[in-house]
Amino acid sequence: MALEKILVVGKDMETHQLLRPYTRELFAADEPKDAWNLLNSIDPHLILLDPHVPTAEVADFLSTACRRANTPPIVVVGHETIEEHADTYLRLGAFDCIRGKKDHNRIGHIIDRLKQIRLDGNFDARFFSSQCPSSVSIVGRSEATDRALRMIRVVARSTCNPVLIIGETGTGKELAAKAIHILRHGSNSAFVALNCAALTATLLESELFGHVKGSFTSADRDKAGLLELAGDGSIFLDEISEMPPDLQAKLLRVVQEKTFRRVGGTKDIECKATIIASSNQNLHKSVEEKRFRRDLYYRLSICPIVLSPLRSPDRSEDILLLAEYFLKNSTICPEKTGRIVGLTKLAQQSLLKHHWPGNVRELKNVIERAILLETGDKIAVDNLIIHPENGMESEVSSPLLGLKDFSLERAEKELVKRALQQAGWQKTRAAALLGITRATLYAKVKQYDIIEPDKDPEIVTV
């Protein structure tokens, strides 16, 4: 991919040559002060500061850019010594930093990400922390999100292997794993994931290590395992706390020796992949309760990345930001794209009061249900339907309404009923409210057996 216009600030010709394959028009400004005069006239899609720009001037440029409206993303290219200033640049609002010649290959990934963001139309800096790498989309600007992103960067830049990610269900452990993978190996290398809780012990071992023909009854051919298929990329072992003890011992050998054998095999195979493990359990407690091997725990827990739940005081400010992001980027109801522009104040207050046991995943589901149900331009509180923690099937006393086992089908039925109620049970008007034809509405009414209260089922109101 390529961007239409890129503005390079500085006199480094090597940087100019580096960027030429990625843009149709390349503009140059010798000094940062000259760049401001060019911005309005050329409207670039990226500003890149080359290694010739002094550190103090880079900081001043970024600070000024933060105060200006509609400044394009800024990438700082430096020598290897940029490492000591990179975090400062990111805090000041840099989109990313290129750390010397060894990091030049990342410019293509950054350009691809910016191009995709422009195509999607969803780039909005307010959704992302200054710590968020350009190659990943982890939404949030809270202290907890900043802390997790800093640790992801630190671990990804190191040779730390294995990597452990700890967090409750729905906090984004796989997204964090992919961020580490992309930062360390790039987006073109293999990333394979395995849920340790989803398979029996026998199947899990075969999936992880592979097997040779005849090693068990149904092994009619040789099969490569995920450790082998990951190559020099990454393998993500989700919910490793659910791995059976005997398999934990075999994984420990892989971590220690960097080799493994297929089930039934005799040949050692080198493990080149980064092993990223996650758990929604307290592994230290699992060790004390003898449900997880102590030696494996200490092998995994070199520099753990901890993802805070949404209810944590230092992450609660991400709730409304995430809700707005999901609302803006949802594709669950294409005909409503752009029609729903936000949430009412009462709806916002309700989101902030909820405990969010399912974390980010639960919040996304709540917003998408609300999009299905909402007929106005703002999501109202009565359309925020969640699973109440006390398991009641009907309404609960919290500001949020809840239904147990709320499905997409039930959501559609509820939406059709509400449209009919709002239209006084006039089918033509209700169809217009829903943005569907009257024939489609009749089909939905029949499908869900929706009957107007106090009316004979055979009487149809047009």
C-alpha cells in the first residue's frame, strides 16, 4: 500500500529514498519551522521527522502539533540512540518511532496501517493512547491501558520467551498477544492460537506437538503440530491454566530445551517460535493449590503483562471511549451506519455504573445489541440490555435492563415489536422506521409470531 502524500522534515537523503516506494508524492522541509508553512498547502497524510532533526526540535514539533487541529500522524525516524527518547516522543503524540536502520523494515507496516485506517475511516487519535504502537489497535487512554502498552513494548523489544499475559475473561489477552507478535516478528510471520480449555488432553497434545502415523488409532498420517507450524513466529496458548498436568511437564521441556517431539516420534524438532501464554486465573494461587506446576509457572512468569478489568478505578475511563469506538465501527447493522451518533447522558451513566464482569467483550456485545434495538439517533438507556449478575430472567433493579440468554434472534424480535408499538401497530409506518420493506416486516411478524395486544390474531392492521 502507499499513501498519496508524505512530508519529510530534515535533510537525510537515505530517509527520502526509504519512503519513495510508499508514496505518490514526497515533499521535503529542511527544518521543522518550514513544515508548518507546507501543511496547509499540501495536506500530507503523514509527517516524518528524519534523524537529522535535533532531539529538542522533535519534542517542540510534537508539542506544537498536539495543539493544532487536523495535524496528520507523525513518525519519528532516529539513530539507534533514539531509544532513550522514544517514550517521550510517544507521550508527546508521535504515531510511532523508527529506531535506527535495524528498524527500517517497519516503515512498510506503519504505512500499511495508516492506509488501512484511512480506508476504514476510523482513525481518531482520541481512541488510542500515545503508547499504542501503530501496528495494533488497542483502544484506551487510561492509566491501566498505558501501563499495559508500555509493558507490551518492553517485552516485544526484548528476547523474552516465553511471555505470560494475565487478565480476566474479555480484557483483550489475545489482542495483547498479537501486539507482541507484530512488534517482534512483523505482520507477515505466523501467529497460531490454541485454546487449552477447548480440547481433551489427547487432542490438545496432538494439536500442540503433532503426531506420527500410527501413534494412536486414528493417526493415519503424519501431522505437524502448532509449535512446528508457528515456525519463527508466535504460538499463543490461551487459558494455559486449563492444560493437564502431564502436558504441562512436556511444555516445560519445550520452554527449557527449545525442542519437542511429535506424539509417537523419536526425532527432536527445534522450537523457534515465541511462546505466549495467557491465563484468566491467578496462576500463583493455582500453584499453591497444586493445580499448576510450580516450575512451569516460574518459567513463564519472567515479565508478566497484566491487563486490568474494566471495573478497576485506573481503567474505568476507558468504558465510554470503548463504547463510542464500538458504536462508530460496528458493522452489525449496516443500514444504521452513521445514523446513531452517540449515547444519551443517562445511558453513559448506566455504562459507568455497571460492574462489567465480561469486560471489553461484554461491553462490545451490549453496544451492538443497543444498535440493533435503537430507532433514534442516540442509544437510550432502555436499549442497553445486559446479562444481570444475579441471573434473573426479567428486569433488574439496576439502571440497565437485562435479559437472560439474550440472543440475536430475540433482539431482532424485540426491535420489530418496539417499532410496531411506536408506529401504533401500523405496518407501513413500522417498516419505514425499521428501514425495511412492508413485505419483509410481514415476514418478520409471521416468523416471530408477533401479535398486537388485545387483537384477534387473524386481524391484520395495515
